[in-house]
Amino acid sequence: MKRLRIILLAVAWLLVAVLPAGAQTEYFIHTVRWYEGIKDISKKYDVPVEVIMEVNNLDKPKVKSRMKLKIPVDLQAYYRMQASSEGLVQEAADSTAAAANAVTEPVTADNPEEEDDKTESPWDWSYIFGFKDKVNATLILPLGQDASSDNAFDFYGGAMLAARDLGEKGINADVDVINLTGNEISEEAAEKLEKSDLIIGPVSEKDLVKVLAVAGKTPVISPLDPRASGLADSVANFIQAPTAAVSQYSDLAAWLCEERFPEDNIVLVSESGTALSAGMKELERILEENGIAANKLNYSILEGRSVSAKVTSAMVPEVTNRVVILSEKEAFVNDVVRNLNLALYNKYQVVLYSASKIRSFETIDIENLHSLNLHVCSSYYIDYDDPRVKRFVLSYRALFNTEPSQFAFQGYDVMGYFIKACHDSGRSWQKKLARIGKAKMLQADFKFIRQPDGGYLNTGIRRIIYGQDYSVKEILH
């Protein structure tokens, strides 16, 4: 049967090649853009989808970014050519069928050659060569009409740019997009999820739980919400992409240990009546494990003028006072920063350490952060001097006529990292995450660790220093 098909195909091509000029047609060459489907192209040229599939030998009505498609210029001329060529091919098929049957075995229900002919090869080349030729990904986002979906659209735009750029590098990805706006996941969507190589999204922990319930063993990646990290404790196919706050404080403690001199004074400032978070407790534990004694200062902003003297009393003259604020309440953090700047005027040397939330507080004077030589551990930081960032910004502007937000950068990073990880490592890509090492993306670092009884957490952190020369720089580590 295979030989017969080869013969017929060869005859068909030869006959079409020698058809009279009047039976031939001309074609446009259309380059598929990342946001186009075959129906869009059909509508643009007023050529039926079936014709586009036939001309370009497509088995399914799917096209990929940057694919070159032939589109008939004159549809009627194309139909005339097909009618003429089909008559000749049928005549050739009739005349060669007997000869083909003479050199092939008869096909019966028990013939193993027939089974091979109807089924795909049993070989999974990703097991042999360690890569996956085509990655099937599903992106789930709440792409509604309300203002809250704007971030999701930004993420989507960045993700599609990443898929396009990977395609240009020879990494083949087929991305299906599901708009999750309802409370339930349809049976059709659930079937698609279970067959995917990876699922990116949805956003909230509540929706992630719904997807995990129907995804089978397919890895589910949490793309935006750091609060969803708890799912990694018990769900083996869950991957948390945003870095949790506990990792920020853990790295903050490690950074402080690396920079301190034996004579330095370490001060931990906390607010009276407020419990410490898990990350803050982890910071204290790491300092204790390294034998670093800390001077603990606890006060309330309601104490008034006495606070300034209390903060100054925790300082030591003529050494570096390395201060960590164990609070993420804007009013309290602002008060500590103000009092630390007063200590600077009293000739104390102060370096402030903080998790990333301090960068979002609008009431804090940025000049004060530079004066205190602020050291920040953050999940995200964008270096706009990075050539990769510049290329992304220019591409995003060209496509969407706007500036990329932090969510667009995150979409690019998450899609780019996980598609490549699956492509490079094959079907077992999730098991190899912890061995990949740190990957430096556009705005985030990815470094995954496996939880003992669950999935994977990202521990990638960027260290940023607010210099007294008003510079803001990332410190590589």
C-alpha cells in the first residue's frame, strides 16, 4: 500500500507539471503572523479554508507563525486546473493499479503491515535524543471585558511574542488559548488539558485548583500569583513560577551574611503587636544558624517623638549598621526609613535591607532609599539597558502600539522558559527542572527546587542596590 501511494503521488506530480499552461494558476505567498488563524487568512483573500489546506498539503486546519502559504490568485483558474489534473491522475491510477498490486502483498486484517500503516510509530524520539520535537502548550487566562483582565491581555501578548521568537530559533510550539471566565471547565477543554505537554495558568489559586482537578498528570504552571505557592507542598504536577516572599527573606539573610564584617551591627526592626511572617522568621533563623547576633528593635509608630531616640539607641557609632525592617506595612516602613535618615544626619553609617514590597510604597521618598544604600531582594527587576530587553520592548511596541507592562514581561519569561525546557528535555522535562540551574530571563530568574511531597517552587531572586549616586543596579550573584 505504501508503494502504491508513492507511485500515485509521483504520477500526480508529473502530470500536474506537464499540464497545459491554460490549466495552471498563480499564487500569492502569505507569511502567517502569530495572531492569525487559517480562517483569518481565508477571509482576507476570500479563498475557502479547504482550498488553502489542499494547496499547502495541510492535514488539519492549523497554521503556525511565519509559515509560508500559497494562496491562489484566481480561484476559478485553480478550480479548472484541479478538474483537469484530477481526470488525468485518475486515468493514471487506473492504469497503474494492477502493476502496483503485482509487486505488493495482499492486505488482510491479519497483515501487520496494515497495522503499521494505520498507526503512528511506536518510537518516542524524546526518550532517545532527550528533546521534544513539538511542544503542545495550553495557556489559560481570564480574557474578559472588565478592567481586571488588562493584565491578562498583557501577559498573553508577551507569551505570544515568546512563542514567535522560539519558532524563529527552531523550537516548534503549538499553543492553545483557553479563556477562563466561567466557574466550570468544559469537557472539551479538560480533554485538551490532559493531552497537553504543559499548562500555563490560570491566575488565581482557586482557578488553579480547578485546572489541577482535570489536568491529569500534565504539569500546571502558576504564572502570576505568589500566594499560590502552597499548592506545591502536596501537588506533584504543580509548578510555582513567581517567587514566594519567604525566598526573598531567605536570600536577604544570605546577602547580609555575605556582606557583613565581624564588627558590624545588625539591627532587626519590627512593629509592636504584629506577628512576623514565615519569611521574616526564616531570616531570623538563618542569622542564628550563622552565629550572627542581632540587635532587635520593636516599637509602635504611636509612641511619637520617643521613637527617634529609640532608633538611634540601637545604632553603634563608627561601624556599619545593617538594618532589616521586619514589616511590610507601608506606614510603619515609612516611619522606620524616616528615622534611619535622621540617624544618618547624626553621623551613623546605615545600610538598609528589605524585601521587594518597599519599592511599591508611594509615600516613601525615593531619595531616602538612596541615602540608606537600600539593598533589595526582589522577584522581578528589568534592566532596560539589557539588549534582550530592548529587543522585546521594540517588538512589543511594533505589534501592540503600547509599552509592555510587568505582566507582558512575565508572559514572555514564563512561556519562553517552559516551552524551551520541555523542548530540550523531552517528555520527562518536569523531573529535570531542579537540575537545569538558574536561568536569567528578561525580568525574573528561574531556579526551581522540588518539594519533598509535592511540586516545584521558584527560588530565583534578583539583588538590587539603590546607590547613593542615585543609581539603581542589579548585583549578580
